[in-house]
Amino acid sequence: MENCCTARHSLPGRSGHDHAHWLCLRCFPGAGLLLACCLLCFALAGCSESASQTAPAAAAPPPQVRAMQVLQQKATVVGDQVGEVRAFREVALRPQVTGWIQKILFQAGQRVREKEVLFIIDPRPYEANLGQAKGAVADAEAALARARQDVARYEPLLPENAIPRATYDAAVATEKSARAALVQRKAAADRARLDLEYTKVRSPVTGQIGMQQVEVGALASAGQTVLATVSTLDPVYVYFSISEAEYLRFVRGSGSREAAASQARGRPLHLILPDGSTYAQTGTYDFAERAINTTTGTLTLRASFPNQQYLLRPGMNVRVRLIYDEIPDALLVPQRAVTELLGKQFVTVIGPDNKSEQRPVVLGDRIGQLWIVKSGLKPGERIIVDGMQKAPPGTTVAPTMITAAELDQTAPLSPTQSPPAAGKK
């Protein structure tokens, strides 16, 4: 049976085999439905693509940052200087006479009192010298007595010319010579007595004595041999230095050198010990060197600290905490809120509409992790502490406010990190 498509819809120039592939709605009634479905799918795909091209993108949320208010409070500017503890008095004991050490009357490191006998030098040679000096004094006294008797005997005979005038004058001269000899012999006896006393080496101050430098039987030379060292440890001195610039700043800030010295004496000084702890008692400024050290460019200062417990020892390295300035209403910002560009400092301020603004500031001294702001900010203004990289000028931000006490508890944000939303953990 001949196919109707071939018989009725044959086209010129085409073979019957080719005409068999043309769909005929009459021969295939389902072909129309299939064609309608295809056209509907193409139409829906075109609408979907057009809709995706014309729909507006959703707005990104504002970046979240940490912020805090500019602080206004009393600020104390301090600085630490390296210092060295020295004894209030430190005396090296040297004998005043030469001799053999006969006795040592102390234990190394013990407390000694002023005028306490510490060493005894062999006194026998000096006892002999004192006896000889006393004999010389007695001889001089006898010679003076004879001279006085001659003067007394010759004097009544002189008006009667019973004796020559020269004899009387010679007797008077002899008396004067004998008197002078007696004075000299007494002085020698006093010297011998002192030398004998000096064989007992006494402590010149009350304090702590160190280890003896000689032993019993050693020869000690007068004025040269160091026997031991005695130190007065309550109070103690602490020597430290400041730079020329710090000295000028302090004096100019006080108005005059005299005012600066008076102000320094009125401010307590704190001592930081080698283990990082703070010494329990405060000290006072005591002395400033007259000249700047030309080698180091520093000025040496001295402070006095009480030391009743003898915790501080000579030679100990410490740090002296100085108070340079006290500002009653200083403006303070965290150090990490400040950025530097081309030698200038900036902070990012959040306006009332939560838009960021980069503002230049002039900074003063640093107090811990805070900077003193001299100009550029007002009390109570909000500044970004963390997240400045995500908030260029003009950006609307979502700030999370923190306090100064929370600075140590919150780590700085990384450029891609955001703080948690308020009320969430």
C-alpha cells in the first residue's frame, strides 16, 4: 500500500525516501502536540534568561567593625630609666698605723655599730713609743722647772746690778726654750697615744660589713691596705640618667630649673625590681649632677629609697619610674586605632549616620596602649578600633562598641574577619 505522504505530498526534485521524513499532520496527528510543547519550552527559557538579566542584585550588608568612644580622663605620663642601687654610705676600712693583724672581732656580713672595734693591730710597738714619749715629756718638764728657778733667782738681783744683765737674759731664754720643748714633747706623746689607739680599727658608721680582705697575721700598711668595707643600707641611693631632651622638656614644662627641682622632689618615684615587681616603698628625688655627660649625652640623677628590710643591695640593677607630666583632662585613643601615612597619623571616625571618616590627628605621649591626642578629636566621638581596612572613607559601617577595659580581651580583626553580631556568641 502506498504511503499517503509519498503519494499526496510529493515534492518535485525529491525522492520518495526523502519525503518520508517530512511530518504530516494528517498522517501523524501527535506531531502538532509535540511541536507546541517544543515552542512553549523555548519561550519559557527566553523569559527566564530575560528576567535574570533585568532583576537588580541584592544590597550587601554594611561591614561590621569594633569601635569605642574617645576617652577623656586624667593621664599621667611616666617613663622608666635604668638605675643602679648604691649604699647611702660605703666606707673602705684602712688602718691608720702599720702593723700585724692580731685579732678580727666580727663575722663577715654582720651588722656593726659605729665605733665598734673590728680589727686589732699588734699594739706593742706603739705602747713602747708612748712610754718613750711620756719619758721625754717628763724630762722636758724638769728642764723647764730648772729654767724657771734660775729666772726667779736672778730677777731680784738685777736691780742691784749683782749679776750681769746678760746672765739674766740667758736664763729667760733658757726658760722659753724649755717651755717650747715641753710643748713639743707633749705633742709627740699625744701622737704616740693616738697611734696606740689606732691599733684598734673601729667602724666609722652603723651598717653592714662585708668579708674581711686580710687574715690574722697579715701585715697592714697605714692608709693603703683595705681591711673590709662597711655599707649603710637604710636608706639607699639609686643613680639613673635622663637624656638632654628629657631634661629640657621637664624644665621647660615646669617654667624654671628651680621649679622643676621643687616639682621633682614633690613627686614620688617608684622602683621596678629585677623580677618585674614594684618595690613596696616610694622614693624621692635627691640630687642632679652639675653637668651633662659628654660621652653619653645624659644627666645623672639620684633618688633616695627607704630600705628597712634590706631588700635593696648595692650594685642591684633596677628601673626608676618617673612621672613626667600629669594632664587632668586628656583625650586618649587606643594605639591600634591609629594609622600612619606619609609621616602623619590618622584615625577613622564614625559619624552620626554611621559613615566612616578618616581624620588626621596630632598625638602626644603614649600611656600603655593608649595615645594622648593633642588635636583632631573631641570627647565622646566614636572611632574604629578594629576593621579599618573594610571601612574606607564614606563607608556605612555596623559598629560594635567596646570599652577601654575590653581592649585586652578582644584581639584585632583580620581584614576578612567580622565581629559577631550584637547579642550573639
